[in-house]
Amino acid sequence: MGHKRFSALPGFGLTLGFTLFYLSVIVLIPFAGLIVRALGLSWADFWHLATTDRALAAYRLTFGASLVAAVANAVFGTLLAWVLTRYEFPGRRLLDAMVDFPFALPTAVAGLTLANLFTANGWLGRYLVPLGISGAFTPLGVVIALTFVGLPFVVRTLQPVLQNLEREVEEAAATLGAGRLRTFAAIIAPSLLPAVLTGFALAFARAIGEYGSIVFISGNLPFKTEIAPYLIVMRLEEYDYTGAIALAVVLLVSSFLLLAAINLLEQWASRFQD
């Protein structure tokens, strides 16, 4: 007669029931309410509200700036993760802790701080604006803010992978005559690629839904620096609930597609880590 395994947590039925209840209250019910409201619109009305000229301009800035910021984070986040993992230097622990600063800092504070830095009389803007680089109240400001909030996703995704890379393999390749470039291209890059893509997707998804850090630095100019989340807020303030719902559904569907892509990337990455 077998012995029942002891578990510090309650049984499967209770924990599963609590999990489903919690997810339903926090995630499923609000999303279901949004979808039900959207289903009350005809397809023609939904298409008209979701594809106005102002909405399309907001989509282009939101997805375009998010893509640029995610690419920048994928490149520089990889370099930062490499330095923090592979090298010892004074202040490394402080620098590593600062990577999480965007997580702890309220996004509105981050946006206000960045706006003050890049305005014409700001600490950085006073040197950049005369060179023709305007970081405040321009699409560039949106990219800067999105890069700031998305960097930790790339760094924290890559660090465990870099820590688990076996340096003996790199040393063996060097012993066999492989140069640094060939070692990186043949051994390191294939191992890092899945994690880089996952970090890129996470940063991209985070940027699409960002609001607080952008409202101050962008200026929120329609057709120029207005992002889709801000346009949703504007529709709500105008009591245009159907217009806000149409825009929200577009972002919701985009987020679900990105979530599916991230899960597929993680499954693909797990095959290289087994």
C-alpha cells in the first residue's frame, strides 16, 4: 500500500478552484465585459470607429515606436546583460539593481523626469536641441520613454541564460583554433537567440500598453505624438464609450496575439535548453 505524498499546499481541487476564481475576477470577467460591449456594435460601426484617421495615426505611432524601442532594448539589453553576467567591476551590483528601476518607479514620474531632461532647457535637451535632436514632444520622446520601461524585460530574460552557458564549450572552441567571432556566431549566438527574441517580444508587448510614462514627454498632439492608449482615455472623457471600446478591442486582440507569440517563443527556446 503506497503512502500518500505530503504537500505543504492544499489539494489540487482547492488550489485549482482558487486559481480559476482569481483569474476570472481579475482577468476573464473584465475582458468578457469588454468583448460583450463590442459585440453590441455592428461590424460596419466597429470598423468605422476603429479605423478613423486619428486612430490609424495613433496605431502607427504606438506600434512603430514600440517596435523601435523593442529592437533598441534587444540590442543594448543584450550587451548590458552580457556585461553584468560575464564581468566583475566596481559598482556592478549597483548597476544590476538599477536595471529594475523602471519596475519600481511610477510611470508618471518616469515620464515627467524624461520630459524635464529632454526639453529645450533640460539637462540633456540644452545640448541636443541645438543639434536638431528633440527628445520632448516628438515621436522620438515616445521611443525614449518606451525604451526606458522595456529594458528590464530583455536584461532579466537574458541573464539566466548567460549564467547557464557553459564556458568550457567556449574554451574548447578557442583551443581548437576558433576565433572570438566564430565562437560567438557558432556557439553563443544560437543559445542566446531564443532568449533575445523572448525579451524582445516582452518589451514590445509592454510598450504597446504603456501610458503613464508617455503622456508628459509626448505632448499628446493628435496625428503626431498621440498614442492609442491616450486616445482611449480621450474618448472616455468625451463620453464616447463605443469609440473607446473599439480602440480597446484592437489593442486587446494585439496583446493576445503577442502573448501567443511569446508562449510559442518560450516553447521553442525550451528545446534548446533541455
